[in-house]
Amino acid sequence: MTVGRTLLKSMLAAALLAAGLQTSRADEWRTASSLIGESKYGDNFQHYDYVNPNAPKGGTLNSVVLGTFDSFNPYIVQGSPAAGLVGFGGGLLYDTLMEQATDEGSTSHPLIADAYKYPADYSSATYRLDPRAKWHDGQPITVDDVIWSFQVLKANSAQYSRYFENVTDAVAISDHEVEFHFNQKGNRELPKIIGDLAVLPKHWWEGTDANGKKRDITKPTLEIPLGSAAYKIASFKPGSEVIWQRVPDYWAAKLPVKIGRENFDTRRFTYILDDNAAWLAFTKGGLEDLNREFSSRKWATAYDFPAIKAGDVIKKVFESHSPQPMQAFVLNQRRPLFQDRLVREALTYPFDFESMNRTLFFGSNTRTSSYFQGTDLASSGLPQGKELEILEKYRDKLPPELFTQQFKLPVYDSPQAERKYLKQAVDLFAKAGWVIKGGKMVNAKTGAPFKFEILGWNDTDQVIASPYIANLRKIGVDATLRIIDQTQYINRVNHFEFDVVTGLFGQSDSAGNEQRDFWSSKAADTPGSRNLMGIKDPTVDALVDRVIFATDREDLVAATHALDRVLLWNFYVVPQYHRSAIWVAYWNKFGIPDKQPAYSGYDPDSWWIDVDKEKALAAKYRGSN
């Protein structure tokens, strides 16, 4: 009987593993988590295979940040968090339960938690804390810290609220084990992504400041918080500078995910209000050591300053094999102007990517045609098989073309293309009740003009928007661009106070609970969420849940194809472009491992400072000894 049970268990485990489920070791402790198969490092993970495990520590990494800051609390909508802090994850200050891998998709390794487990029905997840984990004040990181962090982040963070919507509570199992309970079974991703929880110090946040005032996690603060990660804030100048110092006795320094990484002794962030001033600061050195370039024009034409010619600044291209984000003009449906799908479709046709790519981007970009670009989750062709089966349930609520036509964006590949596509736009506007009178697109009934504002904050916004605005004006649409400072921009986007903005929607290769924050009706009303379009569609909500509760990888792919296709055919955005190349220019003061992670493209945390080079550059360009 025992032999029979063992054989049956083995056969079931093999079948589940082949289906993409990781329940072959359900309810057994595991030290790595992955949604797309076992980690390449297995259980004997020593360090990432691309790092230099003996990388020296020391030196300063200087960085420029645009805008300003007024808070060290990144988990609330109010305030502008300082550089080094992030609204999702731990940033430079806080460790998370697990750390997402830099060189594998949808994979995490131990950090505060040294292992986790879950039952076969995915109804809960248990995390076991590393007894060595401690705060910068020497106190241990406890189960109480984890439970409190889960409660306050779910209550106050828009992203964590949607991400952990199916997590009902967290309870202590022992001094080192905490169990998270879920209100639905079958959420395959949820046990793993609990590891993304940033753990905050309960005893510090519930304590009092130097003036005896009780701290409040729901409010902005400029009191330097207690942390647990490799860096802590050493000093700051309100709104203009933040200096982080490496913690010499950092508890996790010898963990596999940390060996050979986080090598800079000091990280200095200097705030500059103007984009051009930030660029000049990089060219002269001292304030910006490493610049990731996003502008094709700059990459092709602007890197001719003296330090480049002298070989003191290096240009390098890294290739990323991770999914490409959907970068697009977001049409805010909270504005009545964009609530008609025909209007949104019409606004897609005047975007002439091909001419822009040729004349502005030096042919370096590729048109984005999926919200899951660069993965097997991207829809293509016509719906078929399981995807079609999923979509059939909602056929009467979907555009009929979705079932009969491939989704294709306009291609301006000939002199006649502009006339063709602008006419299609005008025809669609007419169907939606808009006509051209006196050269202006106006509402056929009220005479009100079709007028909107594109909101931006930097030169790139102007480069992208200007040709689009010019084409829109050819069909009478009065579109304008308004550039504001970054802090004001972030605040307005967080509260959805815009007509159109350029949004960036990054995805992983294993879609799941984060989709709620992107597309769900609840997120549409939640300040700080990523549902910038204001989507409130029961069909989209249902498809998001279908993705989250997919039964295996094949089912996930089909469900995500369906979601992608519905999002595309509803024309919530005007897609722009992407590129897999990562352009980086850096002052020649770094030691860099022979290779970098292919998945993320590059990992500057694996670089280190060559102190002699750093001193030589300082002497040459700033007269230091």
C-alpha cells in the first residue's frame, strides 16, 4: 500500500510539473520560487553566475535626479519620496521577504525569509524567517514586523492593495514562521509573490520621534527611517540631496543574492530641476557617474563632449531579454471625450511611427503591438483554441472585429499612407458623431471642439508628442502639449488629473495579481494605481481574474492572450514603441564583471569603484588630489 501511494504521488508530481505547476513539492519548504520552472541555480545557490564574488567595496556612486522630494515614506500617495525609496518593494532601505532574481524571469531567492511553502490547493503560504535578519539598530526582524507590514501596506499602498487582494490575513505560526491566508484557492502566483512584501520596522513606526511625537505610517515624513537593507540614509538636504551609506555590518551581505553586489560605500543623489542642467552635469562629471540614455537623438548625436573624446566616458549597449513594456499615449476615460471606443480608435491612426522612427529615432525603435510584448503571453493572429473558448463567453460584449480581424496598427510605409489613415480617422470620428467644420473637428450636435491636452515633464515628451499633434491638427483635432515640473506631474498622474499622458506599463513573463492594479474597476478609482486609463469594464475584470486563477502555464497563456486582445481592441491607449537595447554611458571609474545578466540586461549593483580611476578623474576634471 505504501509503495502504491508513493508511486501515485510521484506520477502526480511529474504530471503537475509538466503542466507548469510547482506543486510537486507542495507543503515542503523551498528556498527558491519560480513561476516558469525551476531556477537554474537549484538548491545549491552560492551567488549569481555573472558577479565577481570578490568585488571590492568602496567609492561613491553619484546620481542626478530630476525634481525634488519631501518625504521618506514611499508607500502612500501623499508626498514625493526621496531617491532610493520605491513604492513597491524595499528600495535601498528595506529588505523584502524574498528578492527577485536579476537574471531569471519570475524567480525569487531568499532574503528575510530563508524558505517558504504552500499547500497543493494554493489556499495559503507560509514563510520562515532567517534568524539572522535584523534591523539597522540591531533588533531582530520578527514575525510581528511581517504581519504589521502586510497590514499597513495593504491598507495604504495602492499597488500592494491590488497585488494582495486575495490575501485575507497573516498570522504567526511560531517565532520564525508566518502564514498568509487567501480567500480563494487556485491563485498559483500568490504564494510566490508574497515574497515581494517589503518588511517595515513595527517598533520604529509605532514609536515616537526626537520631539516625542508619535510617528504615523500614513503620513509623509522627513525623519530618517530605520531600515534593514544594505544602505541607510546618512544625511540629506531637504529637496536637493540625499546621501546613502553602505551598512558595514549588513546582516545579509553573505547571502547568495548579495555576494558581489551593492559594492559602493556611498550613493549620493543630487536633485536638479532642469533636464538640460542634468545633462550638463553628466558631461562635466562629479554629479552623475552613470547615465542610462533613453533618447535616440542624444545617443546618436550628443555624445561628443570632451570626456567622451578622451575616453573618460564610455558608451555601452546591453541587450535585455526581459519583456518589453507598453509605452503609449494613455487616453483618460474619466474624461467624457475619450469614453467612446470609436473615438479612441480614431486617435490611433494619426500616430505615424515609421516617419518618427526614421527622422527622430535613427531607426532604433520597434512599434509595440501588445501589452505583453516580447513574451509568449502576447496575442497574435486570430483567437483560437482555448483563447477563443475563453472569449466566446463575452462575445456579445466585445467588438466583433476582435474575432474576425488581426489587430494591426497603421503602418506609414508609403507617401499615400498619411492620406489613407487620416481619412480612416475622420470616418471613425463621423461614426462617433464628430464632423469637420471650418477646419475644426466639432461635435455634430453641440458644436463643441474636440480639444485635449497632452501632459508631459521632459524633452522626450515634446519629441514624441509634436509629430502626433501636427497630424491631429490636419484632421481638425486641437491637441496641445503642456510641460510641467516632475513633482507636479507625478502628483497629477497619481490623482488622474490629465487628458493624455505617456504611460509605461511593464510586465513580467508570468502575468498575475498585478493585473488588477493595471486594469481593474477598483483600481480606476484608487489614486496612485496604474489604471491610468480609468478602465471600468466587467469583461476586463473577469479576464483579469481568469489570468490570476489560471490552472497551469498553458491556461495562463490562453487567458493572457484573451486579456491582451480585449485591451488592444478597446483602444485604451495609442501604442508607441520599444527597444531591447539598453544604452548606458558611464564615467570610466568602474570595475565591471565580464558578463552581465542577459534577462535584465545589466546590473549596476554588480559594478564596483576602481578607487585609483576615481581619484584620477577627480584630479583631471575637478582639480582634486
